[in-house]
Amino acid sequence: MAPRVLVIGGDAAGMTAASAINRLVDDVEIVVLERGTYTSYSACGVPYWIAGDIDSCDDLVARTPQQHRELGIDVRLESTAESIDVEGRTVTWSDEAGTHEISWDRLVVATGARSVRPDLPGIDAEGIHTIKDLHDGHAVLDHLGQGVRRAVVVGSGYIGIEMAEAFAARGLDTTVLERDSTPLPIVEDHVGEVIAKRMAERDVTLVTDAEVTGFDVDAEGRVQAVRTADGTYAADIVVAAFGVTPRSELLPDAEKGVKGGIVTDDQQRVSESEHVWSAGDCVVTLDRISGGLVHLPLGTHANKQGLVAGESIAASLGATWSRRTFPGVVQTAITKFCDLEIARTGLGEEQAREAGFTPVVATIETTTRAGYYPGAESMWGLGIADAQTRRLLGVQVAGGQGAGLRIDTAAMALWSELTVDEIVMTDLSYAPPFSSVWSPVQVIARALTKELSEGSPHPA
Amino acid sequence: MAPRVLVIGGDAAGMTAASAINRLVDDVEIVVLERGTYTSYSACGVPYWIAGDIDSCDDLVARTPQQHRELGIDVRLESTAESIDVEGRTVTWSDEAGTHEISWDRLVVATGARSVRPDLPGIDAEGIHTIKDLHDGHAVLDHLGQGVRRAVVVGSGYIGIEMAEAFAARGLDTTVLERDSTPLPIVEDHVGEVIAKRMAERDVTLVTDAEVTGFDVDAEGRVQAVRTADGTYAADIVVAAFGVTPRSELLPDAEKGVKGGIVTDDQQRVSESEHVWSAGDCVVTLDRISGGLVHLPLGTHANKQGLVAGESIAASLGATWSRRTFPGVVQTAITKFCDLEIARTGLGEEQAREAGFTPVVATIETTTRAGYYPGAESMWGLGIADAQTRRLLGVQVAGGQGAGLRIDTAAMALWSELTVDEIVMTDLSYAPPFSSVWSPVQVIARALTKELSEGSPHPA
């Protein structure tokens, strides 16, 4: 009998793993249990679908359950895994017909993450949405269809600022409540201030240092307002963007890291069993710069980890394709607020200090193209380097069209642990429609060399 | 008496060196001899100025002679160096007043490059332009002002395709004659074909395999047509974009490389004398991948080499700022034809073979943003890797907005000699407005891993 691979979770990580195994192993049965009704979709696209930039949620689905089935993967929708017997190699799962048990030879836990819903008064009111999957997108769009006017977004992480853009694009009176002093806490205040300024320009009301204490709810159970320590914000619709937390409870005995995320080896295998892998938003992963574990629920990591897990399982089933490993991350991320592109890679100043470095910070302002070329827009940047080794530790940028993708150049430099001195002299592209003669990443690196040399006229 | 630094050439390399010395050394006299009337200008901007994208050539001048003088640099315009006595540390130079001699303690040869004008019948006719500096730009604009209709561009390197765009933007009937079978010979045919297609879409006539044999000239000495072995192309204005060659004849005894470019060490010092430095379009530089010397007349290298030369001279005069070195290049370049962005880095297939690698090539097609996101455009890419080491050797791309700058990510990967396997797993940014979940450089790297594994199911 063919070995059975059971995959729990049918989005990026799970279906990438399933597809890799399906491609690499001839004689295998692959069963996928998916709680919802979609597979292989772009959760990252949901805010843009709500904004109206994308016509249909079908556009966000890379491969439907039916397409996966046609390739030979047994996808079971609205099927929820309830518990795992790691020793006995079974999973108990349920659907509307009842509770069932299924045995497996190899297991992939790709359960993803869930939106955090803190225990605040009124949090369960109708009209308070979280944004995690396509079902959430439908709920928000249905709600918008009822004719709402005032939106409040709680939190200004990626989802928060993307939903603020979406609501503003829909013509809603939009307010963002952020606990910190600047929006998008994953960037330093210097970059956050650029975002705050753009929000004001786009008539999005940003309230910083706002500690949400609860929600006002009407007699029908609908949200009416968001309360903070300092004020009350009337709302017809609320997005609660408090972040996400790994769905790791199906493996109670597995080693856990930050936020309870599952720890795996570099083939995405959990330490508890040589027959169990985990990938995607439910795992923690190595940060290559700090050496610590981080929880970064991003589609790009889910895809790569799914591929690694799938290849590792295929190899364990005799496939001859060599196994890749997942080498960790450098915390690269990109988003935008309206026409302001925002990106980061590496460590922030505080993260760098916590990791034992001696961070030095430099900020710059440049343009997205040669200053004299039509369409050149302002771009702000920030770099962090280690004073001891002169190694680049992090870069953050914000600016007009073309600013955001500069982060990949910095990410690649971080990946190879380059010093700021070496980065200044790397061979990056230059032509007036694309760049000043010193690329923005090099402008940041040069600014860092100057900071680092202060008090030390002979840099190494 | 203060030591005297003499700089021959007042553009990117020369003025960057002069400025660095001026900044770092307190007691020094800096004299710059410049043949023309401009300093520190963007030659790369000339085609866009001619196209009408940039209003005035003043926009292309980063710092005027007067601004340099106010900073204490003695800039002498319309002053041509005639010969160098390296032993005696003097330079003979001329201006309209006659011939003079000036002594120096440190010399920077930043004489740049000149446009190649092959010895073809009629090449000196009026109306045949080369594009190298602001004076050339004025000449073309004056000519266009006389009301011309038909433009022929000979050659389709950067300057050739940028001038084709400029003439087309000006509404001229534009023909490009290229000796090779596809335009822009610095990219592989696969990318060249994308450019050829876009030229056709923009009503630019591209004639490939065209060997120019001469020019028809009228009784007043004006060009009338360009002749090739296969046909004659009527022309009111011609740009001869045959490439450039280093102006290195002032140092007849210096070691020379490709095209006669001056060889320097990694501080831009010439081997002939410890008191002579050279930088910019007149030098050859190390290609880090092949290990050979290349002549790459680009502003980005001129700036960096000028900075390195200036800091080296400053150090030789006792400045305590440490010297940087110029580490060589990976042949990164970017340009565009209308809305098609085109870029390359690393070696081409033939270059890779000549350098002793076993090149494997993969081509891909992807989109500039997530396929479903508004504004996503087609993007074509090509990667070259070494079959022995699986190391990335080169990447080339062409496509819509955002395609070109992807090259910097590849350039940074080449810089650190990453394998294609490692690149697949690097942490690059992803969000639907910016990228598919696999960044284009990773799509190329994945395609290469597949190519490399053919016939070898166990890649290293």
C-alpha cells in the first residue's frame, strides 16, 4: 500500500508541501484537511480586494481545491483537525458528518496563525473584523455593502495600514488607533513619522499612544465605537489588527518558541517525531542576524518552508531529488500606504542592541530617480550597523515609486554579512530614470561609514 | 609651500577626487584642467535632455566650475593637457592664450573616453553626431531645431537605444542600424528580442545584421544617408553610437588593458609612478567574476574610483582618513527603451565560457507585481550559472515598471558569489503590489536549479 502523507492546512505552506511531494514521489497518497473552503490563496491580497483594486477573490486563488484534486491530491474542505496522536500516527478530525480518525505515515502541520482577539469588553460585537483569510474578506465586503461611513482600524501593523488604505479608497471616514508613538511598529520612529505624515495627507486620522480599552455595542450587538483611555471613536465598522499568533496547539508536546510557534529543524521537521513536519505561520524561524527565533507569518516564508518540508518528506519516501534546507530569515518585509512604499530588512535598533550588537544609526533622504529626472520622488532611509564589526544590521526605507524594492538589495547584503564599507563599493545599477549615481542603499551605507568613523579617524 | 594636486579632467572621476582631497587635506592646492566648459555633469542624462524629459542642461550639472572654485578648487576651463612628464612631475597644457607648463606633486588622470569614429567614407559630414558630453547634447538640439524629419542611429548600445527613444519622442522617423542580430549586444539575444519587439511597437525601425559602410554627403557637406552592405537609409540627422574608447594617450608608458585603458591598482594608482592616479572612463577595471580586466565607462564607477583616488592621495599627503579601495565590478548596467526597462549584471553566456566556466542558461517569464494586482506587467529574465559550482554568474532582465531595479538584488548575490540554491532561499520582500511570492531573481534561480539538475538528480 502507498504511504499516506497527511497535511493539515490547505494554504501556502501545506499545499506547497503537498504539491512538492506529489511531483517528486510516484506512489504516495496525499490527504489535505482544510478548515475553510479555499486552498492556495493569497491572504496578503485581501486588503487590496477589499479596497477594490482586485475584482474578485478568485483572482487571489493560485490553485483551487478542484485543481489540486485533478493533480491527485485528496483535498478535504471544511475538515478540521482536532487532535494528533504522534505515537500512533493518527489524526482525529471533524466535518459536518461527524468525527473521524485518519492514519498517516508522514504528517505536515501547516495550521497557520489566528488573529489575536484580546479579552476586551465588546470585542465579540458584530462589525469587528479581523483579516486573516478570504472568509474574512467576504465578511468585510458584505458589511461595507450595508452602507457604512466610519471605519476604525485598531493597530497599524501591515494589516492595519493596508486596511486604512482600503477604507480610505472606499471613501470611508477612517481612523487608525496605534498604541505606539508612530505607526507600523516594525519600523523605527524615523520611518514611522513619514507614514504618519502621509496618513494626514490622505485624510486618515491617526491616533497614536492609543490604548484600546473596549468597544461600545448597541442593543442589536453591533459595534458603535472604539474606546481608548483618552477618547471614544465612533465606528460603523472596525478592523481589529492586533496581530496574529501561531496555531500550534495540535502539537502540545512539540518544542515551542516565540508566541508559542512550533520549533523545527532546517528541514522543517519537528523535534518530537521524525515523521512530523511543520511549516508556515504556525512555526518560528531562525533570524540569521540575531541568531534568535522569530515568528514571521509571511507568505514568502510559508512557500519556501512548504517546499523544504515537501522535499524532505519526498526524500524520506525515497525520492532522489536532494533536500533543500530553510536557512532562516533576515526579517525582510514590504508594504505600502497609498503611494508611499515602506520596507524593512534586518534588525531594528532595539533588536540589534538586544542581540548583543552595538548599533549605530544613520538616516538619509534621497530621491527615487536622479533628482533631475521626471517623476523623481522623495525617499527616506535609515541604516543600522554594528560599531564593532562595521557590519550592516538593518535597513528601512519609505518613499515614492521604486523606493520599496530597494530593500531587496539591502537584504541580499545582510544575507552575506557585508560591512557598510564594502556595500559602498558594490556594483549597483545606475541610469537617471532609475537612480542617483549612488544607489539609495549605498547612500545609507556611506552615511553609516561617516557615523562609524566619528571619534575614530581610522576605520578598519 | 602647499603640495599641488593636478587633476586632468573635470567630470565625475576628476571632480570627485578633487573634492575628496579638498575635504580631507587642510593645506593643499588643487588645480583642475578641463577641456570643455562644464564640470561634474551627468553625461548619462544627455539622451533624456535631448528627448525633452529634462528642460535644461543646467539640471545635469551637479556642481558648476564656479561652485567648485568657491570651495577652493582652481578649475581651469577650455584647458587641454597636452603631455605629461611623469619623471619631472610637470604637465604641458594649452588654452586660447597658448601653451603652458604646470608642476605637480600628485597627478590624477581623469581624461575619460572619446566616442569611436571609425574611418568610414563621409564620417566627418555635418549632421553626424556622437553623444559623450553636454557639448554634444547642444549640437544635437541645435540640429533638431533646424527641423529634421528622419533620424538614423548607428549602433544599439545604451546610447543607441536611448537616442532612438529620444528621437522617437521628438516625433522623428527613426531607424536603428545594428551590426548584431539583436539590439543591445551587452544582453543575450533572448533579452535583445524583447527590445526588438518593443522597438517595432514604438514605430522605431530596427535593421539588424547591418554593416555600415559609409555615409552619403551632399554638396554642402551635410549627411544625407547611411549606407550599409544591404541598403541605404536616408537621414537628416545621424547619431554614430559605435561605442567609446579610453583617452589614455597622455600616459604612453603606463600599463594598458582592454581598448588601451589605463591599468591601476585598487587605489587607482598607476604602476608607472607612485605619484600618479587614474580613474573613470580612461581606466580598465577588474571584473570580479571572470578575474579579467574590462573597460566599463559608467558614471557610477567613475564616481567611486574618483573617491578612492582622492582618498588615496589625501592619505599620501598625511590625511588620517583611511583609504578605501576599488574592489572591481560585476558589470551591472541598466537602461530603458521607452517603457521597457532593461538591465544586466555579471557575465553573459559567451563571457562565462571564455572565463573558463561551464555556463548553463535558463530563461523565465514572470510579472512585475503579483499577477492579479493592477499594473502588473510582463517581465522576462535570463540567468546563467556555472554547472560545476552551481554559482550564479549572470542575470539579465527586461520588462515593465520595476523590472530593471531587480538587477541590484542579483548584483548583490553575484558580489557574494552565492549559488543558485542559496538564492532560492534568500529572504526577499513580498507583497502583492511589488512582487509575486517568489521574487523574479528567485524565479530565475529556481529555473537554474532545474536546469542544473537535469541528468543529475542529486544536486550538491
